[in-house]
Amino acid sequence: MSGVFVKTVVSADQLGRTIVRIAHEILERDQGLGRLAFVGIHTRGAHLAHRLARLIEQFAGQEIAVGELDISLYRDDVAARGSLTVRSRLAQPEIKGTNLPFSIDDMTIVLVDDVLFTGRTIRAAIDALFDYGRPSCIQLAVLVDRGHRELPIRPDFVGKNLPTSQGERINVRLSEVDGEDEIVLEATREGVES
Amino acid sequence: MNRNLLSINDLSREDIESLLATARVDFLDLSKRDIKKVPTLRGRTVIDLFYEKSTRTSISFELAGKRLSADVVNVKADSSAVGKGESLKDTTLTLNAYRPDIIVIRHPHVGAAAFVARYTDAHVINAGDGMGEHPTQCLLDIFSLQQEFRDLNGLKVAIVGDILHSRVARSNIIGFQKMGMKVTLVAPPGLLPRGVGALGVARQRAGTRSTDRPGGGNGADLNVAHSLDALADVDVIYLLRMQKERHEGGNFLPSLREYIARYQVGLRHLSGVKKVLHPGPINRGVEIEGALADSPENLILQQVEAGLAVRMAIMYRLIVDSAVADAGAAADAEAGAAKPAAEVKNIHAVG
């Protein structure tokens, strides 16, 4: 990994407080909690969705349904770059698929993902959701918005705006999968220089 | 996966595990949704070329392609230009001109799928070539067993019946052993292939129970028995259809009645056996007793269900894996090799 530059941009404490703030914002905006459900996009979005649901349960005393969405079959780049995603996903020892243990019809669905970048993942997630039912409304919560949108998609709840260059990468690390909470900025040397 | 799926030998044990994980995670539950379709192969073309009669294989390949949103064209030899004398080579070249992405071929002659693969740019899937192989059946059988038994390692399975004429048996003998299972072939001598030794068989005395003989044969755990007594020692029975249509002009059995008396499997044979599989179509009252065919001990319908998910996974992985290989080759050419690992590791930041 020569020529790579790594920096922690959000610490574990900050990340925890950010998620708490998003939970409060969702509570403030979405009144009918009985019709609210979280759907997290595999892998880290799913963990974030479960964390948000637990927090809202703490704050409002109401249980919130949580589902997990795998969008591999809905990607627009099956035959190109996205296939790398497929391969790395299949290389995981325990791959998980979509799990929506409730009807999404007439629900307010908050889609949850770790990083919002081009918007293509979210486009795929919305398409996938519509094959499972007809939600009354879909909102989007992301931990990091790093810019560079290629589609007309905007988040409803944002943890942190981190403007980046194309050569950089945002790596969200969560204790459930990575052993610790932090957000890391990675850049190749070319990325830094340009 | 390789470019094509012609033989179960095209896949390593790891390939099989990975492919069947795709089938389980991505495709098994799809058929339970109201909208039984994903857009994954939108715009791709699949041609199913069938030179032999088939119900489940042809339906499941057609549905698999459609549920992946591919355009599926079915060509049946009896209603196509084949009846006008067109050769397999010319048919393949003609179909290739439509630029299909996948050609699924079933043919009465061994090697037909490999032959087709030489004349097309499409991925070729062998859906049965004569007495050759039937790798997708083998994969769905392994999948069905995985759903029942957590670990296939050391699982004892008897393949019973018309092994000589069975491409399913040929693929399964290889595939089951790849997965660590111990295979016993049970058949009258006339229905065993002459070259069975090449598959690693340690031949037992006629009628004896199969035994574990480490180092027997070519070191393989494949045994042969000529009596249903061998079933006392197995976990799974894999029944084969008596392929009467391939018996013409040969003398393989003294009589069908004698076969039924000695080799028909029924509920009474299931003492220690946990499950019974059959690739279908079944011949009730020939290789399988009616009561067993109606019993929950058999997995026949689970196999059919598995077939759809597994065939979707095969089509998906043939397309995706070759795209990965192409992308990898292009990246290597561009960057002068190195560093695909870093790219794979950080994928979640890309979307």
C-alpha cells in the first residue's frame, strides 16, 4: 500500500454523538413512529440502522422495525466496476442477503447507509425496495456525505459533510465489523497532489 | 467460475461453495416475493437450445433467465431448422450471430456442449450432454443436501439404479466426492459403466456392504455394491431413473421385473437413511416405490425449487465473474499490474 495517506477525521466519541443527533432529528421529523422503519444497506448501513433503532427506542420507548437490504442484484454496473463489490462480498465467510421481516407497504422507510457518494447505491436501494412493496415515503440517512453526486439524490439526515476529491476515499469503521468506531480519510499520493 | 460450465470438474470445491452461497443468499427467497424478478441481467440474451425432451431443466433455465430480467429464447430441435438438416456447428454459428450472452445446451451426444463452446462467444452451460455430464443437476443436488445437512463432509450417499446411462450419476460421483462425501454405487453389473474404475471405485465382492477402505482403489472412498443391503449403511439415497429410451439395441438387464424385485427402493429401505433424492422424472413402481415417492422423506420437490435458485446463481456468476476477470485484465494492462487488492478492500466507499 505504498503512496497511501491515511487520517482519522472522526473519532469514536464524535461518531457516537453524531449518530445520537441523527436519531433525534429523525424523531423530530417523523411523528408517526408506528409507521416508521429503518432499512440499512449492507454491510455498515445495516449496523447503523440497528443502532439508530435502539436509540429511538431509548428516547421514545417505541420499538422500530429494522430491515437489511443487499443491493448487489440491483446495481447498474454488474458488468463493470461493481463486479468487484460482488466478488469481495462473496469472499466474506458469512454473506447476508436482504432481510425485510415486515411489510413495507404504507410505511415511512428511512434508508440508512454509511457513505453517500455518487448516489448510485441509493438509486439501486430504492429500486430494490419497490420490488418488496409500496412505502408511503422513503427518506435517506447517511453518516457521511462526501459529495460528487452523479444522480439527483439528496440525504434527509446527514451525520457529517466531508468534501473530498475523487482520488480520496472515506472509510467508515464500525465496532460491529471493524472492532472500533472511526471515520478515516484515505488518499493516494496522486489524489493528494491533484 | 470459468467462462463456461461444461463439467462439474470446471469447479473447485471453493467455487461450488461460493456459487451455492450466492444461490442461497440472493436467489432462494426471490421466488417467495410477489415480484419474482431482479434487474441484474437486464438487456442480456439467453438462448436455451434443447435437442432432447425436458420438463424441469428447460422450465427452470427459462424461469431463471426471466427472473434475472434477461431476454430468453427457447429453441427446441424438433421445431427448428435442425429438422431441415442443419448441423450443430451451423446452428451454433447462426445463433452466435444474434450475439447471445449465454447459451444453454441439452443434446443427446457427449461433448456437444464443449463443441458449441468452440463456435460461440457466449457463455455455454451444459444442461446435459447424452451420457456425459449434467453439472447443473449436480450443483442443485449438492445445494439440496446442504439445506438438509449442515456439513456434507463424510456424509454417506448411495447412488442407485441405471448408472451406466446416467449423466447425472457421472456428474454427481465427481461432485459429491469433491464435497467430501463418501459415495457407493448400487446397481446390477449390467448397469454400471465399464470404466467405473477411472472414477476411483474400489470394487467390493458382489452383494457385500460398502466399507470404508482408506487407500482402496485409487485412494478414493467410492464403493460398488450389487444389492440394496448396502443401503443399511448410508445417510442418503440418490435414485436414478431407469432410462429405457437408452436401452434400445443393448442387453443391460435380464428383465425389468427382476430389476424391480431386486433394486426398487421403498420405504422399507429407509431404516438408517435420512433422505432420498431423485433427479426426476420419476418412474413410479420402477426404481421408486409409490409410497416413497409420496413420502416427506424424499427431497424431490425441494430439488426442483433448488434448481431454479442454483441456475439463477450460475447465470449471474458466469456473467459477473467474467466481467471481474475482464476488468482485472484491463486494470493490469493499464497500471502495468499490481494493486487490485487495495481496490477490492475499499469497495464500500465507491458507491
